Amino acid sequence: MADGKVTGGRSAQLAHTGLRHGWTTGACATAATTAAYTALLTGEFPDPVTITLPKGQTPAFALAAEELAGGRAMAGIVKDAGDDPDVTHGALIRSTVRVLPPGSGVVFRAGPGVGTVTRPGLPVPVGEPAVNPVPRQLMRDHVAEVAARHGGSGDVEVELSVDHGEEIARSTWNPRLGILGGLSILGTTGIVVPYSCSAWIDSIRRGVDVARAAGRTHVAGCTGSTSEKVAVAVHGLPEDALLDMGDFAGAVLKYLRRHPVDRLTIAGGFAKLSKLAAGHLDLHSARSQVNKDFLAELARRGGADPRLTASVAAANTGLDALQQCAARGVPLGDLVAATARDEALAVLRGAPVAVDVICIDRAGTIVGQAGPKGPRG
């Protein structure tokens, strides 16, 4: 599922970058649940509260909110995403715990700001709170530990909520994935690694899963909203077939290699897709650059004379190179699209996925295409 600093344990410095780790929503929810259940059994909230993450780390989290009354206990943790630009950074994650009859186990509920799954294809069933499997198990384990330590049964309802979560979720993939009402509780390790973009990549994967579960045989990986509109106009695709891949072309291709659909459209700006054509799977400007020498070689293959070839190599931008070639009748956009398609097929490694590529300019005009152009699937 998808989502994308300031109390909650201090994270270690990343030795090679100086950036600070943070904690996932799942780790924060586990800490809040542990504190709330402890208070329910003992009358006292542990503050800070320490938990054990899946790989053995034991962070401590300061409580930002607590309430004990009427047979329930609530504890809140403010999410610290470290130095990662996470949209949930600073969100207050609450867990309200109530005792259930013996044999009930741990039952999860979605409170305000936590989403509910409404479409198949996600790691939890339709109708369930958007709490991923690893955080669920982590909370179950900590509930069992608290119960063993303080004489409880371990049969509890855990209601998770996030202050302003429904508003924050509008900046995530959740609405498109059919997660309605708020954020997801995520995390496989409990730790947020700065700039790993793991939440975005996980959202791409869940987008493929939802599309496949809905019976979609044609999906589009798009670099932004303008290219999404073009993909819809060209192919008539529904919203649940659109993958907001951003800069992560490699994430789309590698996941489809293992979980194929009949057809993939890659749609994006000319400059970004020229990076894919040059063999880059991460299209972010900080991690790959437009290679004008590469564009010049493509132009040469497309019939550019030596003067134009040299001018393309010296162009200010990719768009400048494109415009120069267009003025001289050299189809640089189509050449970039075709070469990007070849790179995509190479990453797919023979997976049964037909690929077409659409390059656009900043206005959304198609400036290059390659592969089958008609709708399919």
C-alpha cells in the first residue's frame, strides 16, 4: 500500500551521507500500541516506549499523546522520517487499545485518517484497514509480549488513526489504489532510509497488483500528470491502469518482468525518456542527465548531417536538440522513443509484455512514438 520528523527515537546518522534514518508508520503504530496496551494493563504509560524491529533494532519513542479512560487506552507517536522527504513526516499516529473477549486475538480497526481497502490486489483483503502485513505482525508480537509481561490475555482491538491523515493521503497513491479514508500503515523493516524512495516504488508495485486484480491487460507508466493525460487520450485507459512511475522506470519494468501484463505504455517527457533510451532506469535529474552526445549520435543515425549532429551535441537542452532536428526533418523524438522501447524490452528480459513508448513536449504534444499505437487489452 502507499504513502509516501518530531519526537520518536533518535535515528543513527548514515555514515556515508550524514543523513538521518527515520521510522515508518508501522514502527510508530507498534510503539503507540505497545504503550497503550501496557497502560491498559498497568495504569501507567511507558515513556519513552521501546520496541524491537524485525531486524533486531530497539528504538525508543517519546509519547506525544496519551489517554486512559473507560476501558481503553490511547497513545500517540509523532512520526520522525529522519532526513527523508516523506509526506507523513510529523504526522501524529495514534493507537487506541480495548480488551476483547478471550479467543478474539488482535483485531485491527481503521480510525480517522487511516484508510480502508476497497479494491482487490493489495496485501490485505477488501474491507480491512490499510495496515500492511509486516506492521500487523509486529503489533501482534508486541501485544503478546506485553500480555505475557503484565498478565493480559492478548485479545484486543487496536484502532489506528492519523491526525489529518485523510488530507495527507491525497498526496499519496492511496485514492488511486482504492484505499479510501486516509493513509496506510506501512513498513517492512521499521526504518525509513533517506531518499530510498521505497514508498513510491512500493506504490508502483501495488498499482500493478491492483490493475491485474481488476483484469487490466494494458497499463501505462507515466512520468507525470501531463503524460498520463496523453496516455489516456491515445489508449483510452481507465484510472486504475495508470502507474505514476515518476522517475522510476526501472521499478515498473522490473516488477512487470515478474508480474507481466499484456501491454505496457511508457509515456513521458522527451528529455526524461532520452535518459531511458541511454540506459538509465532512474530518470531523476540528480541521478541521471540528458546526454547530448547520445542524442547527436541518434540524430546522425536518423540522417542528420555533420553540422546538425555537432549542433545537437552542443545543444543547451534536450528540447533544444529536439527542435533543431524537427526543423531539419530528423525524427529525433521517434528515435528516442524507439531506443527507449529497446531498453525497456531488454529490462523485461523476454517477459510477455508488448511495449510502446510515447514522448511528449512540455505542452503535452506527442513528439515521438514507437511500438504498436492502437488500443489493446
